[in-house]
Amino acid sequence: MSPSDHSANGTAPSASYFAGWPVNYLLHRHKDDRWHVRQIFFDDALRTRRAVLEPYIRDVLTATTLGELVKRLNRAGERLQHLDILSDVKVLLDTPSQWPEAAGQPGVLDVHIRFKELSRVRMETGTQVGNAEGNVHASLLVRDVFGRAETFQASTLFGTKTHSSFEAILSKPLIPAPGRLLQLHAHQLHKSFQATSSYDELSRVAGARLVLPHFLLGSHTLGYSAHWRQVLNVGENASLSVRHEAGHSLKSAVTHKWVADSRDSPVMPNSGALFKLESEYAGLGGDVHHAKSELEAQVNVPLGLGFSISKTLRVGAVIPLENDVPRITDRLFVGGSTSVRGFLHNGIGPKDGADALGGTIAYQAGVSLFTPVPGLADKKWLRGHLWANAGSAMQIVDFTEAKLRAFAEATPSIAVGAGVAVHHPQCRLEFNWGLPLVARRGDAVKPGFQFGIGISFL
């Protein structure tokens, strides 16, 4: 008997019919009846090897009842979808034996998995926006490179601040853990900091990382990378501090990133929370030695009638090791339309002349009240925005208790303002009018109108 003659046919992750009867009806009447799987067939595997797919569905072989079998098939369908090489997964159950009540013995089933293999090669071009930057990009994706669900991605990008960027990533899924990946990556980036710090940075990076989604209260990424960096094209009017940074540096670092995100939107959330912690230890070779950590926490609370409140805190520190002063390319910068509004980009913190030098310790805090726009309350993509931001950055080489207390007690730079926020499909746009209330010596203020474009806002 073929599956098309006498089968259950449904879309993953669940089968909706079995032998012509709705599965929900059969589960209600026969979920404890004894059935077991005789064999599994992957009917449409043209490129993907059976050895790749089997581990995701193997546990259905040990199911002993109809209810347990359907539950395991649901989980198997979800795991197969996570491979990102298949689509339209369908589960068909063939019944070569009689109904167990008639035979008095466990029924026998054959499981047929049907699917479409996604296009092996995909190319695309387009535009992107990041935090205060726009760019154009082209990318290439090759699926199932060696027949074991690997993917290869290559991309190039040219932007307003990023002169050029080239990246290549080879990903291998850790079978049968859904979504878990081992990645090898290489990256070259040429970025301009001329507007704020009078230099360009050219960096070349190679490394490996382990991606663990849905693991220990969030998603985790563990990695190692080697960085060859160069501070170049130092401006004619650059400060002595920036000129001292010119040249090459080698960084060998292990990293960890932990993200727990329950927000209803990463761009303009109305509810939910974000916790993100990024840590780096540099010093496994090379001439860069530090421990760096950055924390971001955000809470969004709907107030009803289209109102919501958002609170965000960002804290970071770069602790020097082996008496090595952190490089300007590793320091923390504060200020700008996606950071502390009411100040210029990187406008808060240590400076030498007009050049922003960044801090080894910094924080940013913000509270925003989002409101309906009068007359346009039904436009969820358009919201009024009242905000208050504060932030500070300082260079500390020796992290003594006295210096940390002085940093914590120092008055931060503060600004308040109002505007509108627009939720674009790719980013968030803000049109704000800001008023700096407190500015420290050297801060670059931006009173009045300020335009912001990006994904992550304070």
C-alpha cells in the first residue's frame, strides 16, 4: 500500500489526517493504542544525505502509542524546519497493518517525510541601515555545500561610514540540536571615524564561534577571533592622542555573547524585555591585553490606549591587563541620535581637541514615553515620543575603588526632548527636538532638531 493510497497527510510540524480520519479525533479515541514505526522514508532528498536527516526524526522509532508517535513527529518536523535547507515539510503515515483493535497486536506504520529542498544558491543586493549609517550590499548564499546541511555566506558592503566590508561565513549545524551552529568566519572592514576622531580603521578578522540558541535562559555565542587592525589615514589636524594610535595592532580574543529578548519588536517595541551581555578577553597572543564587558538591559511596558514606556540602561568597561592601555579601537563611545540624544555622535566623554577618544568605562540611561499621534492613533508605525537621556564616559587605567566611586558620583550629561518615531520595515526613524540640560566640559551638544536612523536606540 502506498502512502498516497492510505496515508496521513499534513504539514509539519504536525500531521492532520491519518487513514482518512482527523488526527485530533483519533488521538481522542485511540491515543493509547499500540503502534510502532517500521521504517522512515525521505521521499524528496535529492542533495541532502539521509545521514543528515535521520538524527532529527530517529526518536519516533521508539514510540509505542499513537499519541506518543504524533507528539514526536511534531517535534521532528520542527527540528527539520530549523535546518534552513528545507521547506514545506509534510509527514505521511502509511498503514501496512490492520487497526490494532482488530488484530490484537501493535500496529505497524511507515513514516514518509516529504519536503522541498530550498534553492541551493541565492544572490541578492539591496540597502541596509544601521545605527546612524546607511549602505548598499550584495550577498551570496550557498546551501548544503557538502551535502550535510552546511551553508556558505559571502557578502560585501559599502556605506556612508563603512568604506568597504567583506565577510565570509561557513556554518555547520550541530545535528540533531535545532539551530545550533559551528561557524568559521573571516571579515575585512574599512571604516571611517574621520568625523569624530580623525582616523580610519582597517581590520582583518578570522575566527570560529559556536552558536547556541534557546540555551540557558537565552541565546549564547562562544567564539575565538584573531584581529589584525590598522589605524590609518590620520587627519592633518588630528590630535597627538590620535596620532599616537596610528599603526598596527594584533588582538587575539575569546568572546561570549548572551542575549535574552522577549520584546514584541526589536525595532520599536511596545512590550517585553531585552538582556544582552557581551564579554571579551584579549591577550592570548598579540599586543592587546584587556578584559571588556558591555551590558544592555531594556524593559518595555504597555500602558494602554496606545501608550507605552521604555527604560534602557547600557553599561560597559574595558579593564587593561599587563599595564596595556586600551586602544582607541576598543574603547567605549557615548552620544548621538541612537545613544544619548541631544549630543553629537560620540560627543560625550574624553577628548583631545576636537577628537573623541572614548572611555574605558561608560554608561547610558534613557526613558521614553511613546504616545499615539493625534488624528493618526490607528497608525501603529507612527508614534509620538517624549524622552530623557543621560550618559557619561571616562578613561580609567587603574580601576581603584576611589576612581570608580568618583565616576559613579559625577554628574552625567543629560538631555530631554520630544519627537516622532517611525517604524520602517528595516529600521526605525526618529525626528526629535532636543534640549541638553547638563553638558560637561568638552561635550559636543546638539540642541534643536536631530534625525536618527537605526535599529537599536537608547
